[in-house]
Amino acid sequence: MPHPILSNEQLHALKGMDYRGWRSKQIDITFPESEGIAGVIGTLERICQEAGQAIKDGYSLAILSDRAVSRDRVAVSTLMATGTVHHYLVKNALRTQIGLVLETGEAREVHHHCLLVGYGADAINPYLAFESLW
């Protein structure tokens, strides 16, 4: 990839990819609003487990997505989710076995993208920024 920012079309291609063993697993980083702070903690634990399972299942990419945000569902901070999954994988000697791609409406500025890459993201699809530009 020439740069870490993915267009909506590029992300869509990654989601449907099944080429020479390269497949992607989408991981939802949202939770019911009613769960409160316990939902944040539970979601961070869940996405780490799902990323680890994706490696066991032979996936090459984990796509952390906040697309399921709604009136009743809130997303864990993309930065927190990325850093948590990255460190979980490093701690368990798994980080080199999977790429982390983000599908987020949270990243809007260059600084946001820099932080996400610094926290472990390999690529970012800032769908809300693109939709705002259109």
C-alpha cells in the first residue's frame, strides 16, 4: 500500500478478500450503551479474544469497526481499541501474524491518523471524514 489511509472502495475489497490465503475478519468495537463502563471493559476483552481467534482461524487481517454505532450502541474509542489489541497481540507473541485495519468514523484529522498508526494500526478507513467531504 502506498499509504495507510484506505478509501471506502479499498476497505470493501479487503473485507471480501480471499486471495492466496489472505482473508479478513471484521470485529465490532461497539457495545450496548446500557452496559456503561462495564461495557467498555468487556468490549476491550472481547475484541482481544476475537483478534486472537482470528489468527487461529487463519485470517490475515482484523478489521476493527465502529460502523454498528446507533442510538443504543456506542463505540469504544478507536485509539483505545487499537492500542489494547496491539499490546495484547504483542504480549502473546502474535502481533506479526495479523494486520490491524480500522474502519472508523472517529478519525477526522491528520493528528488522529498519526496517533492510530502510532498505537498499532496498519491501515485506516476514515469513512465519516470521506462522507463529510462528499
